Amino acid sequence: MQTAIISTGLAIVLFLCLYLGFRTGLRLGMQTAKGNVPPKLAPVKAVKEAVMPDKPDPATAEMLKGHANMMAYDGFLPEEKR
């Protein structure tokens, strides 16, 4: 019984993947046939944009600065470190 449930689940997932892939390919193919070339995605640029936002808001910058200060704390005063 467990095998049947797993097989059914995998069949549904495989069907959905094939359906969505066919639908996406058909849409892109029809756009190309009409002369609309879809924009080429640069993976390196997309990852850089996702990792490094252009300009963080001031609240986030202040919070990150406070977090960096907390992580740098070692329990000693500046004059004790000498």
C-alpha cells in the first residue's frame, strides 16, 4: 500500500513537471514565432542582484551595524586589551 501511495505521488509530480515544461516551452515558442525574442537571463547577474541589493534601507543598515558590534564584543575594555 505504501508503494502505491509513493508511486501515485511521484506520478503526479512528474505529470505536473512535464505539463509546466510543455506549457512554458509552447509559450516561448509561440512568442519566438511572432518575432518577440524573450530576454536572455544572465545567471551571474541574477545571483549578484539577489545576494547584494542595490541600496539597503537605513533601518536594516543600523540593525546590521548593531549586530556586527555584538558579534565583535569580547568582554574587554579598550584599555585592557593593551
